[in-house]
Amino acid sequence: MNEQEVLHNFAVAQNRGSAFARFLRLIRFSHTIFALPFALAALVVAANGGPSLRILLLALACMVTARTAAMLFNRFVDWEIDQRNPRTATRHLPSC
């Protein structure tokens, strides 16, 4: 199997699933989940111990929302560049 076939098969696999599942892959939601422990650790340090439940929930919501917005913005801004790169040419956008 050559590199082009591998890239094509990967692209086909990435575009499967519901619209919501494709959206989560588009914004790399798994990376957001990976980053949460680091954000929560910083929150504990900043709060000199355990923050209140309200602050914890607000920080979680802000982190997920900010990262989602940033990744979505990056996908839209880099769309033309991604189309010229063989590795990223098959990335989809929900509006396309």
C-alpha cells in the first residue's frame, strides 16, 4: 500500500459517523480532554487549594468553549492551506 492509498483510507475513516462525531474530530475534542488535567491543576494552584464548585464548572466550560472556538477558527482560516497539503487535504468542514 503506497502513501496515497494510506492517506485516502485515513480520510475515508475520518469522514464516517454522525455529523456530531465528525465535528468532534474536526476540532480535535480528544485533545481538549487530554488538556483538562493540566488546566485543572493550574486552577487548584491558582485557588491555593480546592476551588468552589461554581469556579470549577466555569473554568471547565470556559476551557472547552475557548479551545473549541480556537480550533474551529483555525480550521476555517487554514482551509486553503490545508487543501494544498497532502496530509490535510481531505479534512472536511461542516459547511462544505
